[in-house]
Amino acid sequence: MMRSRTLSVVSLLASRGKAKFRLSRAQKLTLFCLCLVNFTSYISYSVIAPFYPQEAAFKGMREAVSGFVFSVYALTMMIFAPIFGKLVPILGAKLIFFTGILCAGGANIMFGVLDLADDTLVFTALSFVIRILEAIGAAAFSTASYSIVLHVYPDHISTVFGIIETSVGVGMSIGPALGGALYSVGGFGLPFYILGTCVLLTFPVCWFIMNDIQVQALETRKESYFTLLKIPQVIIVSLILIVGSQSQGFVEPTLEPHMRQQFDVDTSIVGSFFLVMSAIFSICSPLVGFICMKTEQRIPIMIIGLIIMAGAQLFMGPAPFLGIPSNLWATLATVSVLGASFAFAYVPTMESMIRAATSGGMEEDIGTYALVSGWWNSMYSLGEVIGPSVGGVLLDLIGFPWASTVIAGGSLLTAFVATLYWCCASRSEPESFWHKGQTSSNSSSEDSSSVVSEPLGETTALLGKRKKDLHYNSL
């Protein structure tokens, strides 16, 4: 039953209207649910990495085809995330969220029975069908979850987003190791049976905790993705997001062959390097979110991330024109820096997009939030599709040192374009870097101590509407 609770309205810093990171009990429980779902789903998503290629080869599948089984996941998310972004305001974020959990968890369990298919064609076809079904579920719950983040945490978007990405990073880190261990104990099916069940078990937990959240549009508007793409900052941030995710995807198919040929190391060493990169990303993500909340300078933070990313990519090769020898420990250092740079370039993107959308005239409601989250998911997935594909081609054509140099050039070019935009746009932004000495005339000490008592079911209505007198930096 719905019970009345005393909830703290988000406290605002008196000087510039920035929010302190203070969450109500309902917000904390909702954040726990979002982290739990993302953690378990990304474990189940990454569990196939250590043993599926071997099993597929045993069934007669070619390596190139098994690689497409991996990439079809991101391709499917790229296609379906915008679709769910349009459906969230109509059907409600909760329905999309829970349907996605059931779809992703059920598909993961079904993947475990694939070893019963002895025919190569049947095994291949079912691998694609089930993987696509799992990706559709992931596109549904991730788009809905980001819509919930934008609606329930309007003053803490980057910080909450960073915390959720930490759970994603941890899940991605331990997924392959856990999958390999379960595979060695119980064969092909056991990892999928256990982890798919774990995903499904999040359904009743989240249903109970999030029962009172209502995230649905009251009316249907004509705004579309074309409306969103008329805003220049959305295009710039989309480019940053694509470059960041494709840079992350680039190392997946290229680092292992490079290290094997250059240093003669086994797969366990390569796996530990990926683990370090994911761990650094997970640690830095909430830190970057906190920095974004305190500084309100999201695009400069993304630019810094792109520049650091480009430097790490140049030294990871290393670039032939640097004239320095390749070194195992130097590679570990650059991989670690890459993990941190991903966080700086990636975490601020969601909040930057939503601030740009609302500053560009779109309503601050679930319809806009769903459009932004769907578009964000699609652009990130596009980078995930481009990165491994381009990386594999460049590795074959010009080798790892020049391939990583080309990717670094893309990061630097994107940083240059983003810097030009920021320098031009921020001069007219009242809360930007150029006007950071100014304070909002509407900020007051009363804003920092507002406390209201209301039913839990009305919490999201309160949190989803930003105070009219609050000025924030859209950059």
C-alpha cells in the first residue's frame, strides 16, 4: 500500500543553484534497483566471451560468423533503442522496463540450450535469433531505466548515471571470468541458466520497490527525433558518444592479437588488462559524475576525456612516428589511462544531451527524457558496432600501431570540433565557463532547506519538475 513519507527536496547550493548529492529513501531504493538490473544483465551479456567462440567452432561455425553473433547485440540495440524511446511516454517506463527484464533474462536462459543443436545451420540461426531477442530486452530496460534516471534525479543526472555505469563496468568485468568458471564446472548451459535466472529474479525485487513510480506522459506531443537533432549540441554530444564507444570497442578485437604477437602472453594476461581497464572506468565514473555536478562544465570535461583518450591511444600502439619501443608495462599503463578517459568522455554525455534538449525548447517531461535516452542508447550502440568492425579491418590492413594512431586521430578531431562549438556556444550561456563569476539572482538560502511531506507515489511528479527559477548550465 502507498504510505506517506517525508521526502527531502533536492538541496540547492546558494551561490549558483548547483545540487548537493542528497537522495531521499525512495530515490536510493530506485537507484539500487537500476544498478541491480544493469549489474546482473551485463554479467549475463558478457558471459559468453570466454567459451562461445570455442563452442561455435566445434559446431562448425566460422570465426567471422561467431564474431557477428557478438556484434549483432549492439546493432539490435542501435535499432530498437529509439523505438522504445518513442514507446516509453505512451506505455510507461515501468512496463517497458519490466518487459525488457523478462525478455533479456528469458533469452539468456534459452541461449543455454543451444548446445543441444547438432546441425551447424540450426545452431547458427538460433544463436542470432536468441542474441537479438536478448538485445531487444536490453534496449527496452536500458532505455526505460535512463528515462527513469532523467525523471527521478533531475539535479543529479551525471552522478547517478556514473553510479549506474559503475555497476555496468563491474558486471562487464566479472562476467567473462564467472562465465568461464561456470562453463568449466557445468558445461555450456550452466552459465546461462544461473545468470539468466539472476536477471529474472530482479523482476520481483524491482516490482516491489518501484511499485509507486509513475513515469508516463499525460499527453502525446508531436516532438520527434528530428526535433532533437535540430539542436546543435545534441549532434556534438552524439559525435563524442560515438567516438568514445567506438574507441572502447576498438580494443576488444585488436589488443589480444597485438599483445600475443608482440609480447607472447597468454589469454589470462590479456584478460587481466581488460579487467584493469574496466575497473578504472568503474572507479572513475561516479567521480566524474560528481565533478560534473559541482562544476556544471560537462563539455569541457568531455573534451579533456577525448584528449587524454587520444594520448593513450597514441602510446598504446605506440604510434610509429613517436619512435619508442612497445613495452608490456607501458601497454598496461595506457590501458589504465584509457579506462579513466572513457569515464571523462562518456559519463557527462547523458546530462549534456538532456540539458541541451530542454534549453533548446523541448519540454522537461518524460516524453523528452525518453527521446533523449533512446537516442543516447542508439548512438552508444552505433559506436559499439563501428569500433570492433573498423578495428578488425585496420588491424589487417595497417597493423596495430597505425590502427591505434588512426583511432587517436579521430578522438583528437572530435575534441577539436567540440572545443570550437564550446567556445562559440558558451559565450551566450549565463552559467558557462565564460560567466562563471555570475550568480543566479533567483538562488536563495531558502532553496537549500526545502522539505515537504507527500505520498511516495507523488515523488516522481515532484522530482520530475525543476523549479522554474533555477538556472543551470546547458553545456
